Amino acid sequence: MTTPLRLGIAGLGTVGVGVVKIVRQKANLLATRTGRPVVITAVSARSRDKDRGVNLSDYAWEDDPVALAKRDDVDVFVELMGGENGPAKDSIEAAIASGKDVVTANKALLAHHGQALAEAAEEAGRVIRFEAAVAGGIPVIKALTEGLAGNDITRVMGVMNGTCNYILTRMLDDGLSYDEVFAEADKLGYLEADPNLDVGGIDAGHKLSLLSSIAFGTQVDFDAVELEGIQRISIEDIKQANDLGYRIKLLGVAQMTGRGLEQRMSPCLVPKNSPLGQLKGGTNMVVIEGDAVEQIVLRGPGAGEGPTASAVMGDVCDIARGFRVSTFGIPAKSLSKAKTAQSNSPAPYYLHLKLEDRPGALAKIATVLGDNGISIDRMRQTKHKNAAAPVLIVTHKTQRAALDAAIEAMQDTGVVESAPVALRIEMV
Amino acid sequence: MTTPLRLGIAGLGTVGVGVVKIVRQKANLLATRTGRPVVITAVSARSRDKDRGVNLSDYAWEDDPVALAKRDDVDVFVELMGGENGPAKDSIEAAIASGKDVVTANKALLAHHGQALAEAAEEAGRVIRFEAAVAGGIPVIKALTEGLAGNDITRVMGVMNGTCNYILTRMLDDGLSYDEVFAEADKLGYLEADPNLDVGGIDAGHKLSLLSSIAFGTQVDFDAVELEGIQRISIEDIKQANDLGYRIKLLGVAQMTGRGLEQRMSPCLVPKNSPLGQLKGGTNMVVIEGDAVEQIVLRGPGAGEGPTASAVMGDVCDIARGFRVSTFGIPAKSLSKAKTAQSNSPAPYYLHLKLEDRPGALAKIATVLGDNGISIDRMRQTKHKNAAAPVLIVTHKTQRAALDAAIEAMQDTGVVESAPVALRIEMV
């Protein structure tokens, strides 16, 4: 195959420019590796005149990404605009309809429309690749879909939002409050335009829903992801968890249970000496467990020009080499509709209560837990200056439903001052 | 493609049996993922009668793996016998000559004959895949060859011999001597028949030479790997390194420099809070650095039935899907002969000397270092009961050649009691 592979790139932000740079600077390397030249024929972005520090004069320009997607001189439509709907969706649909393969970094789009797009691509005999949509530069989609294809995957976990991990790391390392670090992250431009996408766990939830689909052969179902953000995590909880031997991470977990597929993205405690516990700053980590391979841990930069462009180019090179794999690893029509299971697989929990400082208060709480079948692994009451006494409890393994019932019953005891913090301890 | 992919498996030890189990137990999963049935048609091993706990009666039996490799009903020859020459080499050559693809876990064979085999496969239009040969269940060959294909790789590092890492971990955790843990590992069956393959760094060196080839597009050159085993590592060095904030690992490093390709497999110090420093027991880790992706870390089990069979099946599934990639990532004829560079890229070093306990001894050593242009970052003399005073020095960055010159000059001072221990501190 010496026919060039011709790319049309829509979106010339950080990642798009990164892709252009690699294609321009590594022409020989790419041709040697894939067996054919990889070239850009046309590009599209919102503003034509902006100086992006890269020479675009060799490429045709389209104001409209849909027009770009339909061009006869484009084999692969590279969508790097983002957005759950709008131009990204329209242009990918147009690309598929006009017989192009698609490479995208768009997690929101695939989390919401992945099944429909995968079916459309399949009918047209085209592929959609999205390595860059999950965990930045880490080739995790490839590992799951191809490298571990001989496994029944049992669990996938990941810290996949660098901003959240940055916030939580900085709170611990520098003793700052959530609000202080949030304001700082905002100033540094680390946050999405709608910060809830980051700190509310939505962005990471999108990624988890894509990993789930590939891992378990199920249709992407973002709405089934139980989402909990990091907004309620206090510096006190971070410190207490640390003293108990844990770190708090915004952790995504997907696992297939007898009751169905559990998908949750929530702040969890993980052992501080585990690879997940050791993860700092904006770095991402994905843990994959399979019946044959046991456990694989993949770590790398979750964002940025180079890493994300690296992932895009991995997909482009696969297409250049003639590798054709279904969007979610198996044919779209074979993806099952997973039954959604409420996250109820047993785990130890961390509880943080503020109790009225009077005789019998602790006994009441212990009784409520016992009544709900929850046994206590560790309990500590910490020093306090206020009337309310902070009490920390690490439970033995229990189900979330039992814990929720206990927390509700605690409210009736009259000794609990505010809503308890309850965080799952994920065993990794 | 609904034609079955037919495997012939040579070697029915732990890994071979693991592969048979996966093919038998996951027929539907494999067919769904790859689009065609994956079946075994014939097997070969030394003893036909041995009970391997798996039903082989459906498969043709060959006493001779070469005969297996030539069978008309085999599409992929899966070589799991091992050995640098002999039946493994003969049968792989026969397989290629008779038009089969090859999947192997045989690092020794490829480290020595990889280039010739890759050229033969290429001429015959066949592929050789060897994910299982490096770092067990970790899909690292795939990550390097495909996922990171858009990168110029700058450095590859790895802890890839589980036995050595087990020995070093247990020495640190339990304060045991090298000899004690070695004897224990031997009793537990963790060591190769020739233990020097493990503790001498040869097995890990084989793996590094394969990674180097893929990372840098060069012909496999195992003889150019500078090998140093862990036999001289004392519990004292492990403890001192730990006190200084480092762990000792048998670490492979390959990097392209202006002077040529450096490949070394040797005990190094790594920061104890780095992913490499945190690695315990038999787990493997590979760190890949590329100009776009920055740094990716892959961690997983380095051996065992399930993990190794998982890697073999990843390769098998790729072939079933029709993915054809050159043995070392680019056409064998395009692999360059790298100029070998002696490991001389600058790094800090850890030095452990035994000095005569008399005035001026330390000054003499400091002078020798200074004369060779080596400056001292940290120095400490530890408590001692004997006449010889243990002195620990961490240097600033220096070149190995300067250090060797200094060590030689130290012998002439008359104050050094035995050959100093000098270990590179690899910055990760």
C-alpha cells in the first residue's frame, strides 16, 4: 500500500495543532511505520486567520466541518472540535455517510451517541476510533480491545480527570480547602467552561461509560453511570483518610455483577500505597482486571497537546496499516443492553459524622450500625473545639443500601449534627 | 471472514495449557471479538501421556514440532517451548517456510535470531508476534508498535525479571541477605534451570533488546546490551539506598543518544516514590518515553499461566482480525544497524566504599573524585565496628567513564579496602 492516507482535520485547538505538527514533522517515520504516506489534505476551524504557530498553507480550508467531512480528497475525518452535539455530531455523521473513517477525541459525543454512530459506521463499513477520548496519551482502548482480547474483563477502574486529581492532590499536599484550590485551578485555566463537567465527575463519567462498553461488550450507557463529584470533599476528610492509610480519588469503577453492570464515578478511598493511591496531579491511571491477565495498570498524562495528539496518531496509524476494529471492540449489533445494577457490591466504607458531645451519643450510632448489619473495623473520635465531636468510622464490608438505611436511621437519633460523609473504600 | 483461524500449539507447559484453556472456554467471546472462530487443530509436546488437566483429545498430536509447523490444517504456529536454538528455532523456520504466521513467547530466540527470522517472515509474507516474550501480560509491544506509533521514542525502561525484583524486595522487606533469598527462591522454583539467566540479567536483557528494536527501529542486538546482575547487591546497600530515598531495581534502560544506542540492564537506584521504586515482588513495569506522549507507565504480572496466555491470545486475536504488522514494527529490511554507545549518558551515582579508618582517608577519596571532575551531592560515613569505615557518596551527574577512572585512582590511594560498589541513579 503506497497510496497516501489523507486526513481532514476539523478543530485546530491545542490537540489539532499537535496532530498537524506530528504529521508534518514525522512524515518519514509515519510512512515507514505504516507502509504508506500519511498526509493532511484539508482543515477546518472557527477562525481562519488565527496564528496557530503552524503552517497550514498546504491544506485546503473549509469553514464548515461538514463540508470537510464530505470532501473527496479526505480518507479519514479527524474530529477535534468537541461538543456533545452540533457540528461535531453533524460532521461525523456526514463523514460516515460519505465513506470516511473517523478518528475523534470526543468523549461527550460518544458517551451520548456512541451506539448510533457505531451502528452507522458499521453499516457503511467504516471505523470510528477514539483512543484520545479516554485517558489522554495512554493507549487504554487498544489495550482493552486488542491486547487483552483473550480475557473476560472483570473490573475496570480509573482516575481519568486530571483536574480533579490535581485539586485533591493539592488539597492534601498544601492543606488548602476545596474552594481555595478550585479558585486557583479556575485562574490557571484548568477547568472546563462548565466546571461541573470536571468536578461533578461528568467528563470522567463519559470516559468510564466508553471503557465499560468495550470491557463488557455492552451498549454505551452514560445515563446509568452513578455520578458523584468532589465538591463535598473537605480538607478534613482528606487528612483523616490519609491518617487512616488512604487517599481520596475521583475514581471510576465499572464491574459486571450477577445483578447487572455497575458503573460509578465517585470520590473513593484507595490504599495510599497502591498505584492509584500514589497518583498525583494531572496524571491519569486506568486499572484493568481480567480473568487471565489478573491486573494491568496503565499510567500517563491525561491531557495536553502532545499526549492527546499521540493518541490520535495511534488511531490514524492503525487505519493507515489497514487495521479495522469495531468501534467498541465487537460489532455494534452484538453489543448487549446491560441491565443497570445499583452500586451495591460490598465494600468497606469511610464514615465521617459530627456528633453532639454528650453521653451515649456514640453508643447510639454504634447501635444503629449494628441494627443494619454493619460491623465496625475502626472508629476514632478526634479532638474538637466545638460542641460537635468529629467521629470517624471505617466499616467492614457492607452494601451501600444497608449503609444508606443506617445513615437515615442516624438522623432520627438526634445526636448527629449534619449529614454524614460516606465514602466507599475501593479495594485495589 | 468466517473461516476459522486454526492454531497449532507447540509446547504444553504452563503457558501452553493456559492458551488451550482460553481457546476452549472462550470460543464465543473470541469469535465475537475477532469475527471468526479461533480453534486448535494440533498440538505437540515432549510427553504425550502426561496429565495436563485439560482435554487434548480433539486435537491431532505431533511428536515433532517441525511436523506440527508444516501441517496443512494449521494457520498460526504458536511456539511455547522456549530455548534459544533447537526445536523452537527449527519449527519457527519451518512454519514460516510453509506459510504460517507465528506467535511466540520466546525472548531468547528472538534476542539472538530476531533479525533473520523477521526477514524470513517478511519475504514469506507472514508475521511473527511476541507480546508474551516481554513483560508477561502487559501489552507493551502493542503499545510501542501501535499505540505510540506517532512518537519518536526517547527512552524505554523496565523491570522485567520478576525473580530479581522478588529477591530485591524480600531483602529490603525482611532484612535477609542475597544468599538467603536466593536459596529460598531456588527452593520455591522461581529460578531458571540456569539461575544466571535471572540474577545475571540475561533474561531481562533479552527482553530489553526486543523493546529497543521496536522503540528505535534498529536491528535486535542483544550482544550490545551491557549486562550486570544483582549478585553483588548486599542488604547493606539496599538499606543505605532506602535511607537515602531510593530503591535498588534490576533496571533495563535503552536510549538513543548522539553517540548511538545505549542498552544496559543493571542494578540501579530509582527514587522510592516513583512508580518504579514502588514496584514490589514479581510484578513487571515498563516505562516508555516519547516526544509527544511524554511518559507512559505500564504495570502488570510478568509471568504465570494466565497473564502469559493472555498475551499470546492478544497476538492470536490480532491475526484473526487480519492485523498485519512487521515483527519489529517496521519492515525488517528497514531496521537500521544501530551504533552501540557505551553507557555514558550522565547520571548521579551511588558509591559505597570501605575506607581505612585513619586521618585523611576521606580527604583522599574526595580529592580523587574532584580530580576526575566529579562533584559530591551527599556523603555520609556510617557507624562501624570493624577497622573499615563504610562511606556512602551520592555524586552529582557524571559520566560512567569519569567514575571508572576515579574508582581506579582510588585503588592507588591505599585507603580503600575493597572494590567500591558503584550504582547508577536513574532519573525517572
